[in-house]
Amino acid sequence: MGIKALDYESLNENVKKVEYAVRGELYLRASELQKEGKKIIFTNVGNPHALGQRPLTFPRQVVALCQAPFLLDDPNVGLLFPADAIARAKHYLSMTPGGLGAYSDSRGLPGIRKEVAEFIERRDGYSSDPELIFLTDGASKGVMQILNCIIRGQGDGVLVPVPQYPLYSATISLYGGSLVPYYLDESANWGLDVNNLRESVAQARFKGITVRAMVIINPGNPTGQCLSEANLREILNFCHQEKLVLLGDEVYQQNIYQDERPFISARKVMMDMGQPISKEVQLVSFHTVSKGYWGECGQRGGYFEMTNISPQTVDEIYKISSISLSPNVPAQIFMGLMVNPPKPGDISYEQYVRESKGILESLRRRARIMTDGFNSCKNVVCNFTEGAMYSFPQIRLPPKAIEAAKNAGKVADVFYCLKLLEATGISTVPGSGFGQKEGVFHLRTTILPAEEDMPEIMSSFKKFNEGFMEQYEDVKI
Amino acid sequence: MGIKALDYESLNENVKKVEYAVRGELYLRASELQKEGKKIIFTNVGNPHALGQRPLTFPRQVVALCQAPFLLDDPNVGLLFPADAIARAKHYLSMTPGGLGAYSDSRGLPGIRKEVAEFIERRDGYSSDPELIFLTDGASKGVMQILNCIIRGQGDGVLVPVPQYPLYSATISLYGGSLVPYYLDESANWGLDVNNLRESVAQARFKGITVRAMVIINPGNPTGQCLSEANLREILNFCHQEKLVLLGDEVYQQNIYQDERPFISARKVMMDMGQPISKEVQLVSFHTVSKGYWGECGQRGGYFEMTNISPQTVDEIYKISSISLSPNVPAQIFMGLMVNPPKPGDISYEQYVRESKGILESLRRRARIMTDGFNSCKNVVCNFTEGAMYSFPQIRLPPKAIEAAKNAGKVADVFYCLKLLEATGISTVPGSGFGQKEGVFHLRTTILPAEEDMPEIMSSFKKFNEGFMEQYEDVKI
């Protein structure tokens, strides 16, 4: 028998090269343990509802009515749904004559793309064109689509922050391009130094790689830092000089836990800078309904907005969207609701504000509890989670632990995280899945477990860590 | 200013090579005309709800409740929802502790994959393993993912029926492989002759292409034929001899409009054939919630089932699924409902049967009205639509029309379809978008317009066609 196309030996090599740690060895082991009856705290993925966060009520009411439009003709509908949810459901249904069961345009419903454009305009103070906004099945799908357009082969490089969210490394591998790392500075609260960028580009050139695009994740994943306006200006100048497409992963823009650096979009900074930057830098910005105080991950809704991209390229991207016909329509409506929430005076306004503020304030407290908790542990140091949904503590592993990991055939941080999982049920992702400097070890955890569970989780972590460090400490007291 | 990565000139060439006619020139022109106020009948895409088909009530009730689980605690819920919809919503919510807002496993919810496996077992009489079933955002996404694993470069060929659904040609272009066409025989009701397959493979080899996979679309799109069991056996023998992965696009399995050849799955035939075929042919079968009497296109739900694929390859496919985290969860629930509909004795059973039978019987009548209508037109011949959702009439264009098209810079069938669109508002897809033999012209239309509108649409088509033929006929009477 010869080898067949779906035998491992003959698969597309780019597929095999992909690594995706967020759902990698740790996650698989955690799933096994869960099946065996162990209580697992899944902090490997930013998946708030899975850890008990309740969905916002108003958007769920609206989407439920859109799924069951016959309820709108029922005289009892007012007993279960408020009038503004009913009105809003009618508003969205009027945009899609076939309802949620009809494919939309491949870019998404025009009416919702218009609402997104209005949101961007309110946020940034610059008008936005709905024709340059495409709705997607989550932000990841949009990132993949754009990278597929950019990457022509191994000679094409994409600058990616390290530590990075593995969507980028995985997608660049899958499409056969080259990841060009630029290191964030842990000692400067994961700051981005433009000199590092220059060095990364120079090194890539030396290897024959043409750098074509740069990814920023703001707020950072897994690192949680918020980029300052000054830093964004430097980045935009750099992209302009180097003729790089800037991919702005801004999915955590609602998740800000400090007041010094509020979120500012790459697009706003670019427009503020004026010509030539504002007219020449190619920017694609990504957003989602999965993060923020929404956390509607399972709905798979997102968008990307293109700036300074020619109509001919937009047409090509549209054509590629067409192959899979349309993003899912219910999540398009979630996106409409996210960018156009209840307004003061609406029946559901107070509830909406109460729910969203409650989530955001609790996340802010949890960010603090987690960072402080890590910093109280032996051989653990952690920058404050300024934004996003993650803590990324450095674990200073003693040489004996690194040795023990080697003997077990594991990367040292994988070794640590596996032990943590077995001992406590806390499922994290080893720092090596995101990239880190040689010989430095981290783990990523979300700040999403319920606030009331946090103290116990942190004390369970602390206890494990102490035992671990004691076991592998060189000099015992 | 140099060229930037998202300038048209420097895009990934594979992206530029993609053609996707279903949403191509005709669709774009139709959208323009619609904006200008013209009434357009969109028969370019199999999008039943957009043409007035009502969704089935029970699944919408269940998904609405899953979106708004707080309704389950409302004492008035029974006024708007039947008890079995409430019970079913609880059943699905119990499978996803975070509800619809939580990412599921990247393969889909285990409980729903189990329901799919049970459906396959009931359908085929052979057990199915949920671990080999992956839920997807529609069947197209699954097809793209599998082709991405198979195609390593231009030297890899995929046998695709011609005429074909352009998902296949587009995806093969996008991933840089080679489409190897095999022609369906229009004079034998679009039958598949295995000798043609052999010839296609031989020709591909001569060009240095290794054929690695074969696509069948059963029932056919755009051609509407249903494959016989004997034909499927020949195909499976051929795949076995040639060591081809068989991709079974079976999304229209509910759409059957004759009694001679009921749908039979490739997997059942393969299992019936016994060893070595049943143990050696690699098969991936695709299904969806978008077609059948469901037509829930906008929800984007589907699955694929793998047979005779090694665990190591399944792990690779799982890893690739992980990059975009999870298929959308609401559509997973639609899939669960589709494979596990209300049973006799359930409160909603009769309504469910009445609605689904009503849709299917009407489609059957519409298939007949359309085929007969086309065959009553001058220079038009059309095989009966045995299954799926399309008619694919051959239009025998007079030489003068072909000449006029050439002068207008159009492919002849595009020229015809554009004139049809401008005159009648009927938006079809030219046969050249699906592939056809040199010098033979077709168009594809869905059979989905409302039954009561059918006579008018067909008479409007007939009138246009007569005028067209008269205008371009060589010898005028």
C-alpha cells in the first residue's frame, strides 16, 4: 500500500509546522484530567463565559427575538421582552429580509457595517467608510484572511511581538511565511522599543527576508500592556519608513485596568499625524465581540477595517470572503449591538450599564489580585495587567528544575505548568507557547476566574509554587 | 513611493488567481441594479430564506431559548415556547456550561458530535465515531480546511467534476494546487463515467501532476443529478486503485426530487463493499444546516466526518481547527437539532413534519416546473433536477450571439445572463463559472423562488429568451 494524501507523512508540511499552544499539550492534558473527574480551572483561553461571566441581557434578548421572529407577532411577547429589545430586533430584521437564516453579503450586512463605521467615527473623531469594513466570524478569521493575502512565501516576513498571541505564529506557518520577532521589554512593563524593531528588520533582511507587515496587539496578549500615543506614533513612523502594512489587533480595547493610558486606536493616531502618514500607511484594524465586557466568544463575531487600501485590493479581499459565502449572521447582529448599545433614556439602558460596569470593575480588581498574588510568590515576578485578560508572570526556575524538565523530555515551563495542573487543576499556557527570551520562563493565565474564587486560586498557586521551588532549590535551608 | 504589501501588484498571486462566479460579475451587477431600485430575483446562490422560505419553527425556538437562557427561569416562558423546545434548550445548555457565549472545543461540542454520530449510524447502518466528526462554520470552511491539508503545491492535483461548484476551483487556486477536471456527461443526465476519470488522471500525470484527491458532489451542484449505488462503487474502486482521498460533498442529501435514486452516502457504500475498500479508502464527508428543508445558511453550521484517517492526521486537523478557536456555537446547536429532530409523540413533532414536508414537496414541484419551463424554450435544453437546488439548462447560443458577446468583450454565457438580468431582474450564474465543455453554454439558477412566483418567472424568462434568440438568429423568418 502506498502513501495516501491524508497520511501524516504526506500532509502539507506547513500544516505540520503549525504550533498552537493555547490548545496544546497543557489543554489536552487538562481535558483528560477533567474526563477523569478532576476539577479543572481553565485559564488557558480568554473564554469569560466558560468561567461563569454572565452574558449581557439586552443583546441576548435582541438576538433571541431575531432567531424567533414569529415571537414578534405573539401578543405575549411583551411579558418576556422589553420594548426596546423588540424594537431593536425589528431594526436588525429589517436589514436582512431573509432573517438570520439567509446568507448576507460576504462582507456582512450593509446596515451593520454602517453602525460599525459610526462607532469608529465616534471613537476616533474621524469618519469611517462602511465599504472598507468587513464583518468576520471572529477576529482570528479576519487576521488569517489578511495574512493569506500578504504572504507569498518564505521570503515574506511579518513582524510579530514576542511574547505574542500564537494566532500569528500559527497563521504565518500555515501560509508558509516567515515570522520576524521583535522583543517586548519585560523590565519596562513590556514596552515596545522602536530600536528593537529596526534591529529585527535588519536581521531579517540579512537572511533574505522582505518584511511586509507588522503586528501590534494593543492592549497586549499575553503581556497586558497598553501602548502609549507616543509609542504608536513611533510605530506608525516606522511602518511608513519601511512601507509595512500595520495589523492592529485591538480586540481588547474595552479591557483597560488603569487610567494613565486609556485605549487609543492606531487609526486615530495615524489620522492625528496628518499627511503623509495618514494617507500612506496601510492599516488593518481588528475587533471582536469575544472580549471586552461582552465575552461572546462562542458567537464568533468580529470585523476588520481597512485604511489606505486600494479598491482593487479590497475587491480581492471581498472575493476571498465570498468563497465561504458569509460570516454567521447572528454574530453580525451582536456586533451591531456592541457598537450601538442602549442609549440613556432607553428602557434597558440602566441594566446594560450596570451589567457592563460590573464586569469591567470586577476584571480590574481581579487584574490587581492576580498580579499582587503572583508577586507575593517566591521566584515569581509579574508586571501589572494594564489591559486585556491575561497575567504573564515570569517564573524563575532553579537550575535543578530545568535539569529535571530536561530529563523528563519537556521544556522547563511546560514541566512547571504540567505539575501545576496536576497539583491544583489550574490549566495555564507555558510561556514558550508565546515566545520568550532564551532561558527565561513564564506562564500565561487569564484573569477570568470568578472574583470570589480568586483568593483560593492564588493561594493554591502559591502553595504549589512554594513546594515546587523547595523541591528544586539548590541550597536547602 | 515603493510598493506596499497590500497593493494589488504585490498580493499573493494565488489570491489573485481565485475566481468565484457565484458572487462574481453577475451578482455585482444585480446588486447595483437593486440599489437603483430594480426588483431583482436572486437565484445565483442557494439561499432559500432570502427567497421567502420560512425557517422551521422548533429549531428556532430552541436556539432562541439557548441565546436567552434567563427566559427559562421566567414563569411566562410557557406562554411563548412549547415544553419540548424548553426541554431541548436545557439539554443543549447542559452540554455547554458557559452557554452560547463560550468557545467550545475546537472540534465542536462533544455532545453534539455524538448526536451527529448517532444520526450517521441510523442513516447508514454502520457505527460512527464522534472523535472523527468535526463541527464547522458551514461545509465550505470544512472543505477549505481539508484541501489546505492535502495541497502542498502545484504538483498536487484534485479531481473535480465539471461542471463543478466553484468552492472547489477557488480553494484549489487559493492553496496553490492544480484542479484536474473530469467531465460529467450531459447527454446521460450528468452521469459520471469512470473511464473519463482514468483519462483525466492520465492526462494530469502526463503534466507531472500527482492526483491526490477526488471530489464528488452528490446530489450534484450545479447539475442536480443523484449518483447511483453502482456508480459510487465504481468511484470507490477507482479511489482505492489510485489511492485518492475521496471528498464527499453531500450537503444536498435531503434534497431529492425523484424516487428511483434515493440518496445513498459514500460511506455506506464503502462499508457495504467490505475489505479492503472499507478499511483503506480515505473518505471525508461534508454536511450542513444550510441546505435540505432547513436552509439555515446564515447560521453557518456544518460538519465533516473522517473515515480511515490516522489519529496522527486527525490531531493535525484538530490543531488547525484550534487556530480559530471554535466553530460558532449557535450553529452547532442547529446541527444537533437537524440530526436529532422532534420524534413522534413530541409536542412539536407534527408541526415539524408538516413544515419540512411542505418545503420538500414544494421544492419537488418547483424542480419540475423549472425543468419543464426551460425545455419549452427555444434553443434551451435542461436535464431534470433530480436533487440539490439548481437547474443547469444548456443555452444553444446562435453564432451571431457569440459574435456579439465577443465584440462586447464578454464570454458568451456571461453576455446572455447579463441581458437576462437587465431585462427581467433574474440574477443567474453563467455556466462558465462552473466549467463546461468548449463551445457549450449554460446558466445556473436555483429552484428556490416561491412556488407561486414560478410561473411568472418562467414566462418572463421565456419571453426574454425568445426575443434574444430572434435578435441573434441567423436566418430570420
